[in-house]
Amino acid sequence: MEVTLTINDRKVVAPEGSTILEAARAAGIRIPTLCHHPDLSNVGACRLCVVTVEKARSLQTACTTPVFEGMVVHTESEDARATRRFVLEMLLSDHPNDCMKCEVNGNCELQDLAYEYDVPFPETGGKRHEYDSDPDANPFVAVDRNKCVLCGRCIRACAEIQVRNVWSFASRGFQSKLVAGADQPMLSARCESCGLCIAYCPVGALYDRLSLKKARANKVRKVRTTCPYCGVGCNMDLNVSDGRIVRVTSTPEAPVNGMALCVKGRFGYDFVHHADRLKKPQVRRYLIEGGEKGRGEAWDEMVEVGWDAALDISARRLREIRDAHGPDSIGVLTSAKCLNEENYLMNKFARQVIGTNNIDHCARL
């Protein structure tokens, strides 16, 4: 069923049970949020999405308030905007004033909201948190609790998507803080280092340790690609600066994985620029120059060739071995890093082209 409501003097039709925020966004009406993410459950923690609902006694959080027939909503009322400014002032009053040095400068949701609502950094003498900077030894996730806005997105992402329940809040009031497990190191709290918490953090409280000081988030070129580590087909964005990959970020547009990536997909990109990486096919010299194997080290030297030459040599040698020693003298190993279709083709190649049942797959092990 559907209900009809009015948002900012516009008639809007929304499914029964949807929230004001969902109805507004479906109609192209923007309501600011910080703790909300469409992938996660709604908690109404940040209070930045408050709106005025006619006949309601107080402002309502748009992300948790369900719509009803005849509802009248004002998203830009004076009370709503004043409350949002107050919330931003309180967040900034206990937030480091280091945007010029912050890794997420230009890609920070708190920074964007402060700019939108023209909230200056408060020069007050109030008490601020002074946590140890990056106290966790996790090799992939850098933690800065001084920048945490207690939105809880990392907690819900870890619990609802990754199902690890590593993150939680400890203490109450001003002493509230983000902790792993029972306030212990992340790896001791069953963390898999997938980095999903980094992907959902709206500020710089959780960040990719491997990319620290390499390039700001707003100074990179993003290249959409497919993860090379297995056959699932996860999409991700390579963040490139000066011709080098400086980090990997996930994208909600990925049809297979959404924002989720494993530790290898998110952090295992250093091989691309490794000095030992082979960039062209190599074959032994004797296979090119027609020599006999065993005629000295010079004939066993690996030399670079083009792809056509490498494939021609491989096909010729396989055919020679099959003809001389029989098809069962050849075995084929496939890989979980290949697509299902590629592994299927290798199966056809082994059984129909070579004529052997000697084919195995690394996933069996």
C-alpha cells in the first residue's frame, strides 16, 4: 500500500512503512544526515535529520519516523535548521581543528555539513577529548578517536554486514568512546581487517593505514575495476595519484559486493608497483633459438617475449609433450582467482584438447 503526504508543500507518494527520509529522497528532497546510511539500520543518533511535522509536539528524526496518510512535513523550518546548527556546533566543540592536515579533507561529511550550515569552528575553552593518537596495532586500520562523532556507522556495518561485532560504544555521557571488543586491540576482538568500518566512517576516525600521508582523499583519480583475488567479481575503485595506486575504496554501485571488500581486495594492492613484478611474458632462451635444454646456463636464461610468441611456444611444447609421452603426462591446475567461466574453459581444454582428466583446482585444497 501507499500513502500520500506533503513535504515542503509538495505532494509525495511513498510506500506504507517507509520513513520520512526515504520518502523525501525518493522525491528528490534532500535532508542532511550523518549517522544514517542506506545500507544500515536507522538509529536517529546524530539528530541532523530532524524535521518539523505538523501537529507533532517536537521535531522528529526523519530517518526513524514512519510516514502516514496526510502527514505534512517541513524539512527546512527555522527550528529544524537551528537544531542542525546547534548539533554541528556541539560536534565541532569536541573535534580537532586540523582539516588542513586531515587525510579525508574534502571527503568528510562533517566538514561538508559545517560548510553548508556556515558553522565556524568554535573557539571555546571547553573540555575536549585527548585520546592517544592511533593506539591500535592493527596493520591495516588506523584509529583516531579524537575525530569520532559517535555516529555508530562502523558498529552497525561490522555487525549487520560483516557480522563480526568488533566495534561498540563504551561508557556514557562525555566518557563515551568507540572501542573494539571489551576495549581491547582490534585483532583480539575477532577483527578480520576487512576495512568495512573505514568505508562507512563519515569522518577521519577510521582510515586506511597503508595510505596515510600518500594522497588526500580529494586529490586522487578513481578508476573502477574488478578485484583480482578471486572469482566472486567484487568491484572497487583504485585511488590513483601521480600514476600510483595509493588506496582502494569500495563503491555502493558495485553490483556483487556493494561497499564490502575482504582484506586482500581492500589492502592487497602493493604488488602492482613491486619491483619484482613481471610485466611481460618470459620464456627460456633455448625455446626461442631452437637450442637443446642442458646446453649451459645461457640457454636457460629467461628472456622477455611478446604475448603471441609466448602463447605459440606454450602451445607447441604442450603438443610435443602430448605426442611424445601421451596426454596423461600433462596436468592442468586452475585457480580460484579466475572466473567460473575461465575455469570451465580450462576443463574443456584439459579433457577435449589435451585429452586428459588430470585437472585440479586450488580451492579443493
